[in-house]
Amino acid sequence: MAKNVVDKIDNLVKIETILVSVSDKFRLDKFIPAILDVNPKVRILSTGGTYLTIKEILNKEKILDANLYQVSDYTGQPETQGGLVKTLDFKIYLGLLTETYNQAHQDDLKRTGAAPIDMVVVNLYPFKETIAKSDVTCELARGNIDIGGPTMIRASAKNFIRVASVVDPSDYTSIVESMEKNSGALNLELRFKLAQKAFDHTADYDRAIADYLKNMAFEQVQSCYKI
């Protein structure tokens, strides 16, 4: 059997490690405490401003933040200046793409000290909102093209057989309800529905970028920079 072909999966996957990195922090103040209420041992990996927001939420709710980690501490690689590179790391994607019943994958986890990541909560840089502004420059638009976010979404959605890819805050309630019903786990049906929405989300995002660049004259690009 090919090493990356899966023939056995679990319907219910307990959520033990989640990665949260969001531009839109709407409802995060309800979602994170609810997740920890279902499973107080959930490990939360986060980045930059999202990490600080979650820390504030936990402090406000008087919840210990011992299970909250910065991605940079987990990977051993500090964020680059300005947050240019935060989540593009081998340990992150190994944790997203490995399978429970694939021994080669499990050996890779042990070799690297990586952990399976069971849920990704990500929404992307606000590209559409940025280009809608009357004073937007091509450089500002370019800077709001998200790379790490879509990569995490696609990796987790591809691996819906084990991982939940969460891109819409309106799904937070159903996720918590499923975890409450299933002793902290999510079922395959919900993971599949989340994957469908995730790929729609990244497709719309890429379409907006492609349309913006297609409609931009090269002269506009030249005027943005000193050449």
C-alpha cells in the first residue's frame, strides 16, 4: 500500500490540539471558553494578535492559560518581522496532514516531536475589504494577500478524515454542540461539511486576488515602485 493512501479512519476524533489564527476575532470570546469547558486539556496553538486576544479572553474568564502556546514556541522558529512568516513550518503541516492509522506518519511525528493538530480555526487577511478602499495602492493590496492562512485551511480541509477546518464563526456553535454530544470529539459528517466550506472560502479568496490582478494595468504596478 502506498504510504499516503488511507484505508481506515475514525468517525469521531477527539479535539486535543487546535491552531487558531484569525483576522476576524468575532465570537472568539465565546468559542474558546466553550471549547475548554468541554475539554479543559485542549492545547491551543496561536500566533501574534490572536494569541494576545485569546490570552485576554482566558484572563477575563479566569481560565488558566497553561494550555495556550505561541506557534513560535511550539515550532522553535520565531515569527519574522511584521509577521511575514508565522505558521509555514514543517511541524505544523506534519501535524495537519498525518493520519492516525499510518505507521509511517506516526513515525514522522515521533521523529520530529510534532503533535497531531485536530482543528484549525483560521480566517484570512481582509483582501476584498482592502481593495474596496478608494485610496488602496497595489502595494497595500499585495501585502494583504494571505499565504499561511490559505495553506493551513487547505491542508486541514484536505485531511477532513481527521482534522476540522473552521473558517466561519457561524459554525462555532455547532462545533461546540458536537463536542458536548460526543465527549469532546467531532464526527466525520461535520468535518466533511467544514471542508466543503473551507475550499469554497479559499476559492473565493483566490478568485478575488486573480480578478484584482487581471484588471490592473502594468503601468499601475510600475507607478507603485521605484525601479
